[in-house]
Amino acid sequence: MSERVLEVIHAGRVPYGEALEWQRRLAQDRIAGRLAHDVLLLLEHPPVITLGRNSHAEHVLADGAGIEVFEIERGGDVTYHGPGQLVGYPIIDLTHHRQDLHWYLRTLEQALIDALARLGVAAERHPGYTGVWTGGGKRKIASIGVHVKQWVTWHGFALNVTTDLTAFDRIVPCGIAGVEMTSVEKERGTVKGEGALWDETVRAVIQGFESAFNLTARQEPVTTSA
Amino acid sequence: MATTVHMEALSPTMEEGRLVKWTKQEGDAVKTGETLAEVETDKAVMELVARADGSLVKILVPEGKTVPVGAAVAYIGAPGESIPDAGGKPASASTGMRDAGSVKPAPAATLPASATPQPVAPTDAARVKASPLARRLAREAGVDLRLVTGSGPGGRVTRRDLEGVAAPAPSPAPPAAAAPTHPASPIPHPPSGGAAFEDIPLTQIRKTIARRLVTSLGPIPHFFLTTEVDMERAAEARAALNKELGDQGKVSFNDIIVKATALALTRHRACNAWFQEDHIRYWNEVHLGMAVAVEDGLITPVVRNADQKSLSQISVEARALADKARHRQLKPDEYTGATFSVSNLGMFDIDQFTAVINPPEAGILAVGTVVEKPVVVEGQVVPRKRLRLTMSCDHRVIDGATGAAFLKTLKQMLENPLAMLL
């Protein structure tokens, strides 16, 4: 068992802009040393389209149709977040792990691949395409886009659990035309209570992080007071 | 003296970064630790922070541009301070690199000032830093130590640096007379009789090529199949198409070959495959790698779903990719994921050659030049445009007959371009 702690915060459903503020603040605290542990923020967003630094406006196919659009400082192209998608924002100080951005991206993928294996979904990397894929690199189950400042990370991953996949039709995910998006629910093909699958996925993701990053999770109930 | 801000490496495997956004503008005051710009590599954005206080006196790289790790991107100095020009030397003591251990040295050409060769003072051989053993070996071999690049600490010449260094051309004069009386030229231009070779460190691209090709020709059991194709009708079709297109572009023989290869692969899935550790992945999509010569190497941008694209689409895309490749602007997803590749040396007047497979792909097609030569057609010797194609196959995936069947389809398509419409 590793002695280093990963503080897991279950934040529930959080509007994108608010979660962004949390992340930035947590990252600043981690950089400044006010935060002693790595943190994993786990949450869900109301429907939102975000544009990474590498975005091409033409990758938003339909206008937002009432969906908020954010332009943000993470890597990658455009993506969609919404209900049924487990979003994870790891605030990790890489100076305590490895000062290597590519290592971080690959380890993030590994954490999710491990988690999916626990859920009975065979997932893999698709070399050259950051993210987690199934079906031999044909279907994308999790998107990744990160930001690093002074070796502290923010932004992270979005894993489709029971996401309404038609929402992705509004965008060209990650700028790769013709990508088919998938979800844990779709890959497993089993009908199970939505809540049960969500909880099982959350547990698997935390375990995946523990093994991939060699950390011990400590779960904190979310504090709602400011 | 202004401080140079460099493109930082945030991973030993990071070769270049795209400057996506300047968060400070020229003339802005900056403090150590403040973010100057955002840089993207892969799916990660990192912040480039100032390592010195002052003013951002000059931005060298515009937003959206990709530059190699180590390249200068800006200068920080006192307001109004002149910045180093090509003749000057940028400060190197306080560079923007945070972790020297994980940073690769910049390719020399990208640093404005390093274009000027390090002058080597014409010192006495005795003043060149060298180990005693190296000194003795050099004396015995008649090698001028000033002409040897030292790899030891502080440029100290060690025994290893001397291994393989040839002595000056044997001259009838006694050794004593061989001692140079004139100062030797600086290292970049050794006089005849100097070192027999020059060691140029491998650039990232050469290292990658070396690694990838060794993992190909060594462990992959290659075999080769050659066929000669009559290109008369393809040439006619091309002329007609180009006439039709007018100034909307030109279709090249290579575009036709790319399209025909992609279509032939859809009919021979066995050749459109990746060899993986414990399985073979047969692709249902055709993504065609197209070897492009770039300065100091080659890179294989990928025309995705080439079988589904029109000739003019392929032509436009192939040209754009080749152009990006030459300017080192390809994004990873533009040069990875090919299911089969085509290498064309026709423009160099190569009749026929064999190409090395790009793993995990199972095959590559080597395309020669279209040559007009005498051919016997129905008992008559007539001039025909002919093209030689050689396919390299990974025998673990493709057997002789499998490869031959694919080549036959490809040949038929090229000889009768209308067959591509079937």
C-alpha cells in the first residue's frame, strides 16, 4: 500500500464554469504547497460543449441548441459533457510522480483501462489518439485533455457511463471525423439500474487511479458550504 | 543582456510544441513564475512561465506555430533593450528550461545565434583538454587533438573520441614535419588530412527513423514482389482529368496509385492489416501512409479512408499533407494509424526499389518512375509507358499468393482505370 494519498472528492452535478473555478483554485493551492495531497474531483456536468486550445470552430456541427459552450485552456479539440458521463479532474503534482507529460497522459489512460477492465469492458489505447478506446480503436469511450502548470495538472478525463451518445452528433469529437462514441452501458450491453452502474464505475475508476498512480484513495464527503 | 525563452520539454518524448496562445504581449512587464504562453503537445496544454523579471521585449513565434523543443520563442529584457540578433549570442545561463535533465538540446539550426559556429581558438595542442591516455594515443596516431571534438566534461577529449579517427594521410615527411605550423581551421571545416569523419548527433527524426526501421527489417520476415504495369491508359485518364480540372488542380500519377492501392486493399483485406504481438488486426478501413521526404529524413502522413475519397480530394489532401510534413507541422493523428503505405521514388528516376515496412503495417508499396520503353504488344514492338511496383510483405501476415493476388488487382486497376469504378 502506498502512503501517498489521493483525496477523492465526489462533487455531484456541477455546472462547468463552477467546476473550472474549483479546479483552478485547487491547482493554485497545489502549486503553492497549500494542498498536501493529490486530488481527484469526480463529478457530472449539465450538458455543455467545451473547446480546447486546439479547437476548430467547424468541429461544432450544430449550434449549441441551448447548450453552453466554453472555450478553455485544456489540450485537445472540442468535446461534449453531459449527464451520465463521469468527469474526473485529477489535480496531481507530477514532481511527486514523474515530470513527464506524456507519462501522465498514458497513466491517465491506464487508470481508465484498468477501471474498465474491472467493469468487464476491454478497452485500449489507440496510438496517436489520446483517449481510451474500445473495439480495436474504433469506438471512443473516454476523452482526455489536460493542462499543466509548474508540473501540476488540471482538467482530465470524461468517461461515458450512460451518456446519451446522440449528443455527440453535435460535434466532431476531438477533431477526428467519423469517430463513434460509446459508453460503459453500451459496451456491456447489459441493462442494470443506472444508479448501480454509475456507482460501480466510480468505484472502478478510483481503484484504477490507485493502481496506475500508486496512490491510496481517501474519500471525502463533499462540502457544500462555501 | 536579454534572456531567451525556449520551448520547454515536458516529456522526454516531447519533440515539439505548438504555441497556442501568448498570455503576455510584447512590451508587457513579466515576473519570474508568471505565465507567458500556453503550449500544446498531444492532448495537453502546458504553461510556459518566465524564468526572469523584465519586459517581454520580443516574441519570435506567432500563435498557432509549432516549434521544436529548445527553440527560442521570445526574449525577456529591460524595456527597450536590444535583443540578440543573428550575430549576437543569446544568454544561455538563465534559459527557460526548468528541468535540464528532461530537456533535449535544440537542433542547432533553430537557435538564432548558434548558426555561428563556436569559434575554436587556435591553441596549441597542449592546451586542448584531453585525458593523458587520449594525448598519448593522439601523439602515436599523429592526430591533431585540436581537430577532435571532445565528449568528456568541458569538451575534454577522451580515448573514445579518438577511436576511429584516422591519422593524417601518410606523408613521406618524417613525423616531426607533420606537426602543423599554421593554426588549423575551426572544427566545422577540417582541412584535408584532419579527422576522417564528422560525428553529427542524431536529430530526433533520425533517431525515430533508426529505431523504427531497425524494428522493421530485423525482426520482420520481409519478402518482395515486383510487377510491371502498363500506364498508357492511366496516363490518358490523367491527361483527360487534368484537362477537365483546368486550374482547379492537377492529379498526379501518385494520386492515381494511392487511390488504386486503397481500392485494391478493400478487395484484399488480408494485405490491409497490422501484425500485433498475439493477433493480426485486419482493418476494414483503409488509411494510406504516404512516405514523404523531408529535410533530414522521411515521415509518412496518412490519407484517411483513401478508398472513399475522389482523386481530386486525394490530390489536394496529399499535397497539403506533404507540405505540412516538409514544414514539420503534422499533428500526431496526421502521421499515425496507417494501415498500409506507399513510397514513391519516381521523381528521382528510380525504376524499381524495395521499401522497408513501417510496423505494425504488413505491407508497403514501392513505386518507381513511369518509363517509356519498347514492349511487345500483339507481336509488335511498340513504345509504352511502364511502371514497376514492388510490394514488401510481412510474411507473418501475408503469404506469397496473397500478396500476388493483391498486386494483380492493383495492376488491373492501373491498366484499366475504369475498373476503379466497378
